[in-house]
Amino acid sequence: MKHKYLLLLIPFLSFSCTVLDQTADRPVLGGIKWTLSAIEGKMYNLGDKTTIEFDIKEHTAKGKAACNGFSADYEPLTDSRISFVNVTSTKMFCDGLMDIEQDIMTHLRKIKRYEIKADKLYLYGEANLLLTFKR
């Protein structure tokens, strides 16, 4: 008699595990402080001087671009599409960092899609990889 009820639970349990597995592999964009690791494939290690964080409820991003803080809005995510609008930043000067900062800010305005793989965030323009961040 107990085995009969157990057989009825097996389909439910296998369906529940399938649902859990699908959500466990979903990439997470928000709630993470991403740190820049490359600009157009050229490696950088500036630590907390170059970061981006996403607020997925408010559709905003904020971070640091080598010297200055920045913020931007983005449209609600659709598949892997993302683009930043209203990109603003503070206006301080930091000797030796302004070229890197200019590259980051210019590229942010060109972003069209993103991809998350193995704890890395890849931000692409129309056809090429522009910025790479890591967790």
C-alpha cells in the first residue's frame, strides 16, 4: 500500500528537480559587483577602480570607470539585449587613468548585448566584444 503512494510521487519529484536545475543555471546580472578585467580583449587589473553593478528592479547601473563614478539607465532586459542610456559621470581628473576611463565610458554607450559565462560578464557592441568584467 505504501509503495502505491510512493509511485504517485515520483513524477512530481522528478518535475520539481527539473525546475530547480533550470533556474540554478540561469546567469545572474544584478546583485553582483562586477570588476573590469579587459577592454577589447586587453587585460586590465585596476581592482575596485573599475566596477559596475546592476539594479534589475530599477533598470539602472552604477560603478567606477577608473577615476570617476558613473550611472546609467538601461531598458528592461530582453534575452541578451542591453543598452545604456542617460550615461553620466563625475568630472574629476586622475593622472594616468583618464585614457582608460574614456575608453570605458565610450564603450558603455555602444553596448548592445551581454553574456555571462563562468563568472564573467561580456558586454558587446554591434559585432565585437568591448568590455569584460569578472565577479
